[in-house]
Amino acid sequence: RKHKEARDLMISAKVAVRIQCVWRKNRARKAFKKRQRVAEEERKKREEDEELERNLDALHEEQEQMLYVLRVQNAFRARKARKKFNFMRIAHMKMGEVAREKRRTDAIVRIQNWFRGIKTRRWFALNLVNLQRELQGRSWCVECVAQLATRRCTTCLDRYCVDCWNIIHRKGRKRQHGYDIIDISKLQPGGGQQQQSSNMFATNGFTEGSSLSLGGGIGHESSITTSGSINEWTEYFDESAGAKYWYNVNTGEATWIKPT
């Protein structure tokens, strides 16, 4: 009986030891898994912290580079702005000098124009007779130089009397030429009569159908004598041409040929 009790006690002790071993094993396994899980979490957290540190370092370097770039740009822009400001200031000063020089030049030109105007008016007053004589010469027919030009060819740009126009422009391509009538109604033959030069240059001061001597005309002084009248025609003598001509006081027409 004692032997049986001892055996039962031993069996109970072995069972208790086995149960304790299983429980301790399970407990140790759970503790190990827990520590392993904690270690894994710590490793991940450490890796995340390291990644964050690397990102922060990279961001810091990038910000430093951007700061350096901005400083360089600011220095370049400041230098450029100083150059532009100096250039604008110099340009403004030069523009002021140019404006002053322009005002000085304009004043000089006005003074010169005033002086030349006075000089030209004096010269014109002294040479008015010669100018009118020259204008008179330019008003004669370029072909016969015996009658006043009453037609100006728009193609040839020459001046002709009626007879010469009909001869020159009678055939060929010249028949297609047109002409402008030269108004010579304001011309009065005789010595000492003066017309406004502006009107003479504009219209030549003649009317179609008139003829005068080459030497006589407006402003040309010549010895003119009256010997009689034939139906409103008056006879005159032009010393420069050395010939007589007849003038109609009503129509203003003049001719070398004695009217009948």
C-alpha cells in the first residue's frame, strides 16, 4: 500500500511537471512572439525614422541650393538694375542735351530763314524785271518762237501755239497726245506794266490766240509809239524785237501781222 501511494505520488509529480512544462513552454512561446513582434515594430519604426531623416536631409540640401540660387539671382538682378538705372540716367541727361541742342538748332534755322527771306526779297525786288522777262521767254511756243504758247502737251510737256500744235500733232502717235489750255488772258503788252509773279508762274498770264514779241512783255520797258487804230487795234513798236506789233485793247489779243 505504501508502495502504491508512493507510485501515485510520483505519477502525480510527473504529471504536474509535464503540465508545468507545457504551460511554461506556451508562456515562453507567447513571450518570444511578443518580443519578436515588438522587435519587428521597433525595426520598422527605426527604418521609417531613418527614411524620414534622409528625406529631411535631402529637403534641407535642396532648400539650401534654392537659397543659393535666389541669392545669385538677386545679386544679378540688382547689378542689372543698377546698370539700367545708370543707363537711363545717362540717357535722360543726353536727351536733355539733345533737346537743348535741337532748340538751339531750331533757333539758328529760324534766324537763317529770316535772314535768307530778307535777302531773297531784296534780290527779288532788284531782279523782278529780269524774272518777268525770263518768264515771258518761257511762255513762247517752243517750235516757232514767234507766238505765245497756248497749249501745253500733257505727254511731251512742251508748249505750243495753235498752229504749231496742229502741225506737230497732226499724224503719228502724237495725234493721241492731249493738251492743257494755257490761260494768257491777264497779259497786257506795253512797257512798265507789272503783274504778280505768282499768277504768272501759275498760268503764264496769257490767253490762247495771242502773240507778242520775244523781247517785249510784262515788265519789259520798250519804246512804244501809237500811230493809229484799225477797228480797236493799236499799233506799237518794240525796240528789243525791232518790229511792230498790233494789240487789241478790248480782247487783249496781240499779233505781229497787221489785222485787216
